[in-house]
Amino acid sequence: MAYRAFFALPAENFSTSSGQTTNAVYGFTSMLINMLRDEEPTHVGVAFDLSRKTFRTEAYADYKATRSATPDAFSGQVPLVQEVLDALRIPHVAVPGFEADDIIATLTTQAVEAGMEVLIVSGDRDAFQLVSPQTTLLYPVRGVSEVARMTPEAVEAKYGVPPQRYSDLAALVGETSDNLPGVPGVGPKTAAKWITQFGDLTGIIAGADTIKGKAGESLRTHLGQVMTNRQLNELVRDVQVPLSVDDLARRTWDRDEVHTVFDGLQFGVQMRDRLFALQTAEPEAQEGFDVDSQVLAPGELGGWLADQAGPGRRAGLEVTGQWARGTGDAQAIAFAGAGGPAAYATLADLTPADEAALAAWLADPSRPKVLHEAKPQVHMLGERGLPIAGVVADTALAAYIVRPDQRSYDLADLSLRHLHRELRTESGADTGAQPTLGFDLEDDETATTSMVRARAVLELSEALDEVLAQTGQSELLADVELPLVGVLAQMERLGIAVDADHLRGLEADFAMKVATAQSDAWEAIGGEQVNLGSPKQLQTVLFDTLQLPKTRRTKTGYTTDAEALADLYAKTEHPFLEALLRHRDSTRLRVTVEGLLKSIADDGRIHTTYGQTVAATGRLSSVDPNLQNIPIRTEEGRRIRDVFVVGEGYESLMSADYSQIEMRIMAHLSGDPGLIEAFRSGEDLHRFVGSRVFGVEPAEVDNEQRAKIKAMSYGLAYGLSAFGLSRQLGIPTGEASALMEGYFERFGGVRDYLREIVAIARQTGYTETMLGRRRYLPDLTADNRQRREMAERMALNAPIQGSAADIMKVAMLRVDAALLEAQASSRVLLQVHDELVLEVAPGEADDVEALVREQMGDAVTMDVPLEVHVGRGRSWHDAEH
């Protein structure tokens, strides 16, 4: 089943950041969850082939000899499938000398004898012989997503013989996949007729002389092969399996272990949700949350806050309502006090005195507050004119810092992981789902849900505080991530103005370019109107019609991905390829523009949503729409930035970004004197480094040499090999190797740092940024070379990219605070990797530029200066520098 999943799911869509392909394990796990859900078995077991060497290959050397070698990308996933099974507490077994089907046959026989109903899930037709009134085969029809229920009636309807005679039929017809040739000229219908006539294979052999015609003659000629086939295809039902059917009884699984395995495989939230919906996981929560709850009547809120959430007393908070794209609407609020009591209030029912008390409590920094995913709640309260201060913990952010590679920071999961408690009341009411707009505010269950969540958040924050303190990351949460919540919320609320007419014009222009490129591509192949988005049709055109050199082989033919086609065009310069690549670029730009048009809000601005818990390196993400993904490498792509313009009442947009920040961090972390001198000299970095490598003056380093040095300098931080550098620069591997050797001779500190950072990470299991942010890399000790080498590259890059992300966050906080202190009207609108975009008020440009340069330049202290480039203009494009 895993092998079927490997070919059913495209490998390019299923891989981890460490390069481990996961399509087989993902498909297998998904199918397994479906089976557990749909069939509700009491016992489950999984059988594996141990190797191709079995008693069958000893008896018949050509058995399965025509099968191609198992792809390495699949073999590397078998242990991962077994890791999933171990986490799910599902036994799996393999026996030397036997196939998985023999194990299944043995366990099926035992189960039937014990009076059990058996379901077999297998794509091997030999399993048909096991079907009986007590045994059904779930046989895959398509991939691993659709199965046919093969009962005795279904088998007989399909093959004309009952299941117990299927191996007789297969002996006559043969099995191509097992390299067992059948009787020439004898198909399933003839074989079924003979079995019906003679009773079984033994009867057919005994009466072979009476079968007339060419088929009978062919049978008599090949009786030896038929008997061999029967010997080999009959499943063994008495294998010495090291477990019994009783050992297959369903067990609850360990939620923490499942999370760990799924995190490592980078499976998303959906897979976990489907799994956890099936049964309670271990360790089973001994209890829920004992909440002394109170739904407050009008006029009671002020008194409750004074009694239970006074100065210095931490309180859990849960705001319910709706939010999206920089706005929201709070409808109710729940509190959990440190002493145990919880309260719930509907905002529409508050008296003026209640409203004043709530506003004062929320805005009071001396009243410590704890939330889960604070930013949406900040939006919801903000829309009601209720600013919040004194947020001392966000449990989603804290959990992210503790385990940055985790895919889900759902409160129910975190409660089980860190508190071993179900998100429910002691009475048993499940409160896992967060209320959203549309719920009944008068419903007792809604109030209970909110209060339990507030209580869970409060207790979870204390548990996570301990972990953060143990790992030295408390300041990262308190001084960086938490303050950033308010800054990001403000940026989301402000959005950025857009010239909608210009954007519509771009959409029409890119649509025209798509059509032109398509027409040019068709013309280049004589007018044939192929679908340029169809890999299959492109393969036919490129490799059959045009006879171009073959690209990398895949299971569906030869790849037509962007990198392969760009390489092919560089080699051939064929006009069809030029038009095809142009078509792809224009299509991508058109899709980007279409998405932006749909995102324009009623205020004429686009409001993105920033994510703080997505990238394991600490970088911010942007969605709905993704403004960090606006293309800038081509002039066509940069045209899109021209539609983002200064808003009404403001003078210009300002773009401020760090120059070569990752290389500066490399210089600081490595302590390499030559690289530090390069930055302190003020000369062009790559010419300075090139002058040392090539032994010439900086002015004598030509553009080609500079490009080589630039590619290598940045590549080193990503674990670039000599082979990778040779491909990137289009030079021989030997020349690339010599270039790297020359670089390390002059900048030995960089070489020593790169070696040391991987060695330390392998020893400790994690890397750290300049601000102490950790990235755990368990694959550094993996047996799989591909996974281990990818983890090594991540170990090289994580401290540098993570430090750059941390520095930018600190810079954002400093710039925002300085603008506030200066009482400036200018404001920060966007953060895009190493760049900030501001909207500048009339008359403030010079002062704001000086402020931004100072705050960004002094964000951290390093051995090399942080250089900031600043530009201004009517649009984002114009402000680039």
C-alpha cells in the first residue's frame, strides 16, 4: 500500500524542509486513518516484506526477476511508515524468508479460527485466495483512496471461480508482476471454464489429455510451469509469526509521540485532526479543568475584575467574535483569575460602568494578561475602542518558540502536550472548539467553552514559562515576539493604498502577454495548439516532436518543471522553449495581480495578515494576500510594486532595507578578520573579497569575478557544494572547487565557523540565533544520508537567517517606538524580509529617514556595521533604491 502511495502522489508535492520525500508515508498514513475511521476494527496489524530473498526465489530464481529496483526515494520511507505505526501503537511484522502476504495469510487463518471477521487491505491479487464468508479483501481500485470490497461473490463474479480456486486460475494464466508465465493462449475465461469443468487444478492436470485444441496442447506443453506457478502463488498459512492475533488488539496512542513523528514528517493540521477524531490518545488526560464559573449579569464586571484580577495578578483572557484582514468585532469576553474563578460577559449587555471598568482594566499594564493567539483578539477589541496593554504571555507564541517546527499550535493539543489535560470541564463537556461569530451568546455551553479556554491559557502559560526559562528563551518572548503583536496588528489594520485602475491595467496587460506567448509557442511548432499547462502534452512536443535532449526522468515521463526547462533552453535556445517560459512567467504574474485585485478592501487598501508561528527560522509570513511574495527579480515583476502607492493625506512611501545583512551576520558570527575588514572598509563587499581571492586590487575585479564571489559568499551560508556552485555559475566543478579553496585560504574564519556550527548542532541537537532562538534538527544524526546532509545545510543557515529575522523584528519595534516618542504621523505599513515600508506624513520625510536609519542601524551590536538603504517615492516601486 505504501508503494502504491509512492506512485499515486507526486513526490514534488510531498517532502520535508530537510529534503526527505514523504509521499509514500503520507499516502499510507492517510489511507490507514480512513480505514480506522470507516471500518472501526478491534484489531490491526501491518505486514512488511523483509527483502526480495524468500523461499520462492530459492525455488525459482526468476521469481519477480523482471521487477525494477525499488526506488531509493521509496526505500527511505519504509522506516518512516514504521515510525508512524509505532506512534499509533499498531504492531508491524516481517519474517525472514517469507512475504508480507504469507504473514497476512497466517494471521487471517488464526483470526478466522478464533471466530473473527477479517478485513485484508492489499493490492496483491494473491490475497484473493484468502477471501471467504469471514474474510473480505479491500482491494485498491485507484491509488490508495478508493477500494473495492472483494467478497466471495465479488471474486467469483470477476474471475468466474470461487476465491479458494483463484490460485489455480493464476497458475494457469500466470502473473506478469511476479514473472510467472502462464499457458500461452489461455486467459482467465478459459482457465475458469476448465476449473469449473474439472473442479480444481489437480483435476485439470489429471484430465489434461482430454482437453482438445491448441489450448489443450499448450497446457500439456507447459504443465511444468503451471505446477511451479501453483507452488509459488499459494500463500503460506502457518508462518512462525512472532505475534498472535491477540497482540493486534487496538491500543490508544501517545499524543506527544504522534505529534513528534508528524512534526518530523511536517504533516499538516488536517491529518492530525482526522486522526485525533478517532479516539482519545495517550497519555489520557486524568482530568479536565475545574472551573468555578460565573456568567456575569449587567453591572457585575467591574466588581469581579477588582476582586479577582487586580494589579500583579495574572489572568487568562478569551475574546470571542470575528476578525479578518485587519479588522474584527468582539462580542464576548471570558476571564480566568489566578485563584481559580472564571467569569464570562457579553459585551452587548455591559452597563456604562462595566464598559469603563473593562476599558481601564484592559489598558492597565499592571494587570498582567495571558491570551492564546493574541493578535486576532487585539483586532477584535481594538474595533470596539478597547486597546489592551500588559499582555505578558501568548501561549501560541510561547509554544512556537519552544517547538518551532511544530505544525499546529491548537490550544487543545497544547493543553494535552504540556498539561496532560483535556480541554473540557470536569463534568466532561468538550470545549475544544473555539466559538466564532454566529454562536448563541446566551448559550451556557458557549460561556463554559470560553471560560475553560481562558483557564487553560492561564495554566498553559505557566508551564511554557518554565520551558522557556530552561532553554534561555524567556527574553525572546517578552522583549521581541510579544511586543511585536501590537505592531503587526497596527500594520494589518492600516494596510497599504493601491491604485486599482493601474492594477486592472496590469491584469489586462499580463493577460495579453499570456495570449501572445501562447500564440508564439504554437507558431514555433507549426501551429499545433497544445495545452501549455499539460506536462503530458509538453513531453510529447519537447521529446518526441522536437527531439530535444531528455530532462530528468520521473514516473510520468521526463520532467517539465521550471528549472529543467530553463536549463534546456540554455542548451538549445529553441523558440518554443523561450515562448513557453515567457508564458509561464506571464501566467504567474497575472495570477498574482488577480489575487491582489480580489484583496482590495472597501477603504481602497490591501490588508495582509502576518504570521509569527509559521517559519521555523523566526521569519514572519504574510498571507491573504502574501505581500512578501511580490516578484522583484524582473522588471515585469517589479511593475506590480508600482500599484502600491502613498495614501491620501500622506506625502510619500519610504522603503528602508538592510544591505547584505546575512553576510554581515556571517562576518560577525565567524569573527573572520578579513570579512570584518571588508565591511569596515566601506568598499564594495564582493570586489573586496574578490581582490583577496584573485590576488588583485578591488578595482581590477571584473564583473564576472564579482558575480562568482557573490554567488559563493551567499551560497556558503546555505551549504553550497562545489558541484552546486559549478551548476549555478556554469563552470567546471574543478574550477568551482578551486574557487572555494581560494576563498577559504583567505577567509579561514568562515571555514572554521561553518565546520564548528554543524559540529555543535550535532552535539546539542539545535542551533541558536544571536538572540537565542533555537532550531532543533534531529536529522543531524539520521542514518539517511540525504536527510542528514539537508539538516547540515539547515544548521549552517538557521543561525544566519534566524538572526536576520530577529534583527528585523527588533528594528520594527525600535522604529515604531521612536515614531511614537517623536509624535510623528508617519507609520510603518509593511515588513518584507529585510525591508520596511513606511507611509510618510507631509513635512516629516527627513526626520523620519534619520530616525529609521538610526533605529535600524542600532538594532543590535555587531562587529560590523548594519548598513541601511533608504528610498522615497510615490509608489513602492519608486521608493526602491
